[in-house]
Amino acid sequence: MSKVIFIDRDGVINRDPGGWTEHSYVTRWEDFIFMPNAISALKRLNESGFEIVVISNQAGVSKRYYTKKMLGEINKKMIEKIKKNGAKIKKVYYCTHQRSDNCGCRKPKIGLFKQAEKDLGVRASGKFMIGDGKMDIEAARSMGLKAILVLSGKTDLEEVDSWKFKPDFIFKDLAEAVEFVIGET
């Protein structure tokens, strides 16, 4: 599996839950709203030979806003809906810890990326990571990934100037980022 891409979930594949859902997390399927053109963008990646790996922080579990089982059900429904529309997610990795837990898997740390490398037999370095926030970009940089920021989630373009780690590329949304990635490979 040489063509793999890492993608964050909230704010990239689905609408960022910040500020409009209970606790600002997707705690139920009804609050999982796919971003416009997200599924077709995932399908384009698959058609271009990419395996898609989702890597997402989901601290709402450790905050007890929802359970691992509920997260699993939301994940399952996301994968099913994507599959029904002709696309496929290879694997999903979630960190359910809070920042204060100081785990090795919560982005910007790279534990989930390392686990994906091991599980899937791939080398992440040189590949792409698409995310909507500072932690995604930091993690991508730490893993030697090409960091793509999409502005469809929690980040405003002005914020990026203050970041220590800058994205390699910035796009409006997942669909725009995917067209770039496909053109680059």
C-alpha cells in the first residue's frame, strides 16, 4: 500500500461540532453532517489509488460526554454512508484522551500515526495529512508528512500566522485539497 493519505475527521469530513452541538462534540449520529463534496472527494482519492486513514482526537469520550461504544457506532455509520456512495476508509484511529492525560496518541503527538504505520505496513513520511487545525499540522510536521490545512473547520486563515508549525498548503475544503493531492501524485 504505497498511496496512503491521513485525514482528520471533524471539520474536514464532517461539520466541526464546535459551538453548535451539545458539549461541542459529535455525540450522536444526528449531529454528524458531512461537509459538502466530502464523500465525493474521498471517492476521488480511492479512484486515484489512495488508501484513506482517518486520525482524529475525540476527547469527549474521556470527558464522559459520550462512550467509546457511541463513538464506534458513529464511526460505523460514517463508514457505511461513505461506502454506499462508492468510497472506502481503510482504517480509523481515534485518541479518546484529554490533553491533561499526556498520552502519546493525542495529536499533535504522533502515536496514532505510528500505530497506523505498524498496522498497515506503510511509511508515513512524505505522504499527505489533511486537517483543519493547529494540532493536525503539528502532527503532520512531526511525522514528516506534507501538511495540508483546510479552512472548512475550526481555523481562520489569520490564526496560521501565529503558529510555530505552518502548513505546506492551504485549501478551502477537502474537495479542493484532494484535487491538489491527486495532481501532485
